[in-house]
Amino acid sequence: MAGGVGTPVAPSVAAQIAARQRVIGKKIGRTNEDLLYMNSKAGWIKLSSAVNTLSKGQQTLLRSGADPNTILGNNARAKSNILLGGLLSPNGGLRQGIDVDGGYNQNAAYNNRADNTGIRPMPGITSMNVKSKNTYGTLREAEVKFMCWTLDDFEAMEELYLRPGYTILLEWGHSMYIDNSGNLQKDVQTVGDMFFLDGTTMCQLTNRVADIRKAADNNYEAMIGYVKNFSWDYTPDGGYNCSVSIISTGEILESIQLRFDPAQRGAVLEDPTTDVGKEQAKSTYHFFISKMANIVDRASINIPSIQAELGSIGDNLLIDNLVYYQKIQLDGGSWGGLIDTDIETHWISLRLFFDIFNTMVVPVDTTKAQGTCSRTLTKFNTDFAKSSKFLTSPEHFSINPSTCVLAKPGNLTTEDVIQVDAVHEKGSAPVGELDDVLNIYIALPYLKSILDGALDESGKINKSMHDITETILEEINTCLGGINDLGLAYDDEDEGGTWYVVDRNNTPEDSSNLPIFPLAGINSVFTDVGISSKISNEIGAQISIAAQGSTSGTTEYVENILKWNAGTVDRIKVIKTTIDTPDANAVKNAAAVKKEQDERAATWLEDVATLFDKFNSNDGYKKEDMESIKTMHAEWTVANVVIKYRTQTKSSLPGLVPVELSFKTDGIGGFIIGQAFKVGAGILPDKYQERFGYVINSVEHSIDANNRWETSIGTQFYPIDKPTEIEVQRAGEATVVTKRAKANAAANQKRKGGGKGGYKGSTQKMINKYGEPNATGAGYLVSMKLPYPMRLSWNLSSTAKTLKVHRDVEQQFKSIFTDILAQYGLKRIQELRIDITGGAFFYRNMRGGSSLSMHSWGTAIDLDPLRNPLKGNAKNSTFAKPEYKPMIDIFYKHGFQSLGRERDYDWMHFEAKV
């Protein structure tokens, strides 16, 4: 799932479908090869066992305590009993012919058995089915059925294939196929001898599978997994009807419990008779949390101090974006009747949470070298380059920082700043991007509460890492307003198998690059097309309200139902709203309803701001205050972080519609859960291709007794149409003004002094030169076209082609960026992250001050704020490095200055000199 939900179906898959369509769609001129492909292709199945058999002497050595890494057994039996429709002979060819001598000929398809059972066929596979498993189907489970006809053969099959926990390789494909160039291919490739070589790694096998699939233009597929279950029964005709269940390697995460003694991985524990020592011994995470509790009362958290506290295990952890820290004062009466309590709280990134598992918890194969991808039996992705993004915007924030916080505080367009200031100021800057799922931070006291809740009576954790992670992600979804659907997804071919965190609601902002599949017509290769709604009980009531009209007042994100129902009205229940008005005439009361909504939102924002003030100032953070604002937080987040932000950026609304599209086709590999496509015109209504894309949520492969490989695809709708200009305009007008914002404006008026009421100091100088600013920039902002696109720091997948700046500095800005492009070139600009902007115009006070920021006039710009933090200096800001000197010189050349160069502070900030 690298890349997240909504990435396009692979071009090679689309090309294979197009090649098949060209053959199927021919009206005249079909060749013999076309006819062979259409009428003679068959599916094949191959099953290989990783079981090595041990001699009696080797078994004795193992029982006597010999090193198991030195006793590898023999693969001869596995190599001579590879299952297909029959068995392969020892030389790798198909067994054929009849041996009537009464012995056992490994090259014959039939043998006359000496046990008087007569001529009996070789064992063979009769059918196969591979289904998606778990939420969103990223694990696969296969069932393979095969027959044995003699006791000897059954004993061999039982030893090799009915072995729970052992690795098994299942391959399947077409006996002949049309390649992407339109040529008929009859050669079949499989993994072959590599699977039987000692020392072969899971990574090598998955890479080999990917290579074969690519060479066969997706007419080949495979699955490497573990035997999960088996069954067999004895048939009346003297045979053995066998079935084996195979599960993806990732399922091991669902059974791994966090009971491992941290001392086994090099951790040095306190005296086990002490309370601290007993706490540390509960799990690796308890050990980590206990150690972090010793790092308190420090102005900042630094890597050397953390490594020193953790000891040698700290050297192997990814702690470059480790920790935020703050002491929280909990109001005793609201948190369990305690006296007001100071809680030393650290927040760690999901990246570090997963790295602790990868480094200190997961079982390892000690026969594989340290640092290789196959040493761990499973793992989580901690690589930002492959990680996915979550749905967010600059205004997004966690309503409960005692559970989680985002890497950057949310900035509300109400001119308030609701943020966890103390947390973010006392920690290292995050690595990676702010909208990366690995940059969500969880509080260690919360993590400890989850772990303690999983303890059994003996003091051991009785829940799996999978269940604990899903619990944490579900709570994060709630804290972030319910707009995210963070969950686990498994990629069994990424470095031998890797788990990812994905946000299933973060569908693409732009779907113009998706392939288009025609589901109907003379050349269609799809059958059994069907559509059904899948509305859960949880959102059914909300949908009944939002089925037409407005989503205001709903706590679930059901905006996409409005997209589905666009163009229709329920004549019986014309208007559905949660806000009651005395007059039934909704048109007359629209303004009143809007006013009531705004007043309600403004009151709520005041409550939120007060709560965060208490959190930041250690002034009795109350649980009931936090709980009381949760519901409105969900409603507000839907309206502002999702609808308003995506509309203002002219992007498709995110999220999935609870309606599914399914179809079948001749077997094809390469379809991956989470990938997306569009459908062409044909049997479906126009809106299905114009308004919606389709995300794959299930893939099933089957080969039955007729030897036909068939693939079934399940998908879910998501909106792809862009907002109209009217919608964009309305979104820009949707601003709620709070009492605090009004107070800020009043404070600005108080700062006026002398003569005609001008402001004092730098603010007065700005007013003298540029005039008085306002919250919308009306009368002085212009939209300047940029010489190269700039990425938005809060959402790097979005780019800006224009910049709102003051009209008097427009030409200076143009000259600056034109000269930067000439100096570096676009590729180097992107490498240095000079193209990342935190914005130019934003009407507000300076951080921590009472004077208006230069951003209020649109005469300043922030670049790459992530790597040039507000309170950073030359030691931890990238713009202080030599390669950025020409860029800063260009700003000075055109009448701007750098706060970093002037004050060694706020290196992101460049402003016009006054």
C-alpha cells in the first residue's frame, strides 16, 4: 500500500486489458492465434512446499540440544512432489504414461500398486481459490484442494503440505495468453529451483514473483504464505480428499503478543524486585515508557540524552524525530477524583512506535544476516519515502492532546490559534512531511493505558500487536474529528512483507490520470457487473438527514452521499436539517439558520481556545471540558478541514461512497487493493463515469475443475468531480468570527497612538507605507503568477501556481522567484525544498507578540517551515547552509530581508524591508 489509497491501477495491467479487448473486439480478420487464445487457454496451478525432511540422526541431534541453525534437512522429497494437476517428475517435467510393474515410478502418471489397489493416478490439484481477507482485504487467504489415491502418496503430501506454520508457494496462471503487444505466448515461467535452495530469502522470492508477473504481462500470479489449516477425508473409492488453507505472511502480526522480555534484545532492566523493574519487564514498550519518564524538566528533548537513557538499544532506534514533551496539570476532580496532578508527558511519532516493534519485539530468523529484509518475520513501514499521507489541512487539530497531536498545530481561520504550543516547542522538529501518517504523535501515558488494559491476571499482555495498533488508530481517528479512517494494510511483496498505515478516506484530489475500463460493449472483457449500496447502521441515520440539502449538524462525514444524490429532491421531505426555525419557509430563514450556525460555531471555538489555554499553561486541564467539545469538533472538522479546504483548493472531495461496484474477468494479476480506475460509457448511467472513480477493495482468484482462471474485483465509489466556481466562492466566504478575534481587533485599535491614530513602532511604519490591513486583504491583495509551481507545506501533494501578495511588492516577488529559478533550475529548487511555501498572506499577530505580522499585508513569505522552524537557529535550520546563500542574496537584491540572517531566528521568514 505504498502511496496510499487511490493510486492508479498499474499501466501494465491497463495495457493487458487493452490487449485482450483488441482480440475480443475484432469483427473480422481473427487469426488462428486469436482463436487459440479465445478457446484453448486454460488455467494452471502449482504448489511447492518449503518443508525439508530430517533424517533420524538429525532428529536425534535436535532433541539433544544441537543448534537448529546448523541442521537444515533435505529438500529432495519436496522437489519430487511438486503439485500441479498432477505431480512433476524429479527432472522437472510432467509425469506421463502408465507403469504396470507393480512398483512406484516417479516419472509415470499412473502406477500399478503392489497393495492390490490396482492402477492408481498420481496426486493432483483439483481447485484453488484466493480471497482478500481483513479490513480492506490487504491480507490474502487461499484454499487449495487436491486428491491423493494411495497411502504412500498421502503420507508424502501430509508431510509436505499439511504442516501448519510452514512456508508454502502457490503459483497460478494461463497456459497461453496474449501479451501486451498482441502476440500469443505459450511459454510458462515459475519460480522454479530458487524456492528449494538453502539460504533463499523471502525478499528474493517476492522479487522473483514480481519479475515473472511483469514478464508475463500479468498473466501470472503467486502467493507466498504459511499453512494455516488443513483437512482431509477418506473417500469410498480409496482416495484422500485434501484441503490446505494458506494465509499471507502478514497474518503473523495478528498473533504476535508483546510479551517478549526486553532484556532479550539488549535492554538493561532495573532490579526485578523493585516496582520499576517489574514495570519494565511487562513488555518492551513498558520498558521504553519507563525510561522516557526519567527525561523531564528539560527545555528541549535531544537525541543524545534519549540514547543515553535507553542504553545500547537506543542506537538502533529511529529517534531523529522522536519526542515532544510537556508537563500537563490534570484537574483532579475530572480525572478520577485525584488531587490536581502534574503528568510528565512525552509524545512519540507513529514512526518510532513501529520502529520499537521492528527493532525490539518482532521475531527474527537468525539464519538471515542482520539488517537484511528477510530477517524479521514481519514489520511495519518506517520509510517516509514509501509512507502514505493522511487527510488534513492547516486548520486540522486533535481535540484531545493527551492522546495524540499532529506534527504541526492547527491554525484556525477564525484568527485564533488553537495549538498545543508547549508541546511543539519542547521537541525536535519532525522528519518527513507534516501530512505523513508516520508524523502523528501519540502520548506515552495514553499508550501505557492501552497496554495496561491488555494485561491478563498474570501481568502479561494478552492482545496482539495488530489489535493494539488498531485500537490506537481508531482513537486517533476520533481525536482528529472522525474525518480520517486510519487502518493497517499489508503489502506481501514489499521487502518480503510490510505493514503500512493508510488513511482510507484520503482519496486523490485529482483523478485525471486514472485508466478507463469499459465495462460493456463488443470488446469488453468484463462480466457479472453489479452495484450495491453498503450503508452501515452507524451512518444510516446521518444519511437520512443528509440525503439531500445539508450536512450541517451531522457528526459523520456524509457529504459524498450528497454527491451521489445530486440533481434530485425528495418531494415528501423537501428540507432536512437539524436546526429548527419557526417559519416553514426555508428560503426566508436561510440567513437566520446561517447566523445561528455561525454563533454556535463561534461559541464552540471559544470553548476550545479556553481548553487549550489551560492545557498550555498547566492550569487544570479538565476531562469534562474536553469531552463536551468532542461532538462539535467532528462537525466542525468535516465542514472546515474537509469540505471548505478541498473546495478552496479546487480539489475533489475525499472519502468513499458506501456503494460498491463488482465485476469478473479472465484471470489477471497485478490488481492491488487500494488502486483506482474509472469506467467508460456503456451500460452504466452517465454519472458513474463522470462523477466517480473506483477504489479496489477486494480481489479474488479462482481456478475450478474446468481449469479456467477467473478474477473477481470489488470496488468502492469515490467522487472525482471538482467544485464549481460558485462552490469555491462560497467556501471562501465561510469564516466564523469569534469573540477572541474581535478582541484581537480591539487590541490592535488600542495600539494606535498619537496624532491621527496611527500605530506605534513597526506596525505604524507598515501602515504608513502599505495602508491598514484587514482580515480578507480586500483592496490591496493581488494574485501573482509564479514562475514555477510551489508546494504547500501542509499538503505537499498540492501545488500553487499563484500567490496572494500585496500589489506594491508584486514585482519584487516576481523578480525574486524568477532569479531563483535562473540560479538553481527547477530540479535543484525541488531538491533543496525552496519550492515549499508556508504562505504569504495571513492576517494575524506575530507569534507570541502583540504587533501585527508582516503577513497581514502580504509582504512576507515563509519557505520550507518544517526544516526552518520558528524558534530554530543556524544549527538546526537548513537555510543557514552554504547552498542557500545565493537564494538569500536574491531576496536582499530585490529589497527583502531574511530574519534568519538578521537575527538567527525564524529562518523560514522573508519580508520586504520597510
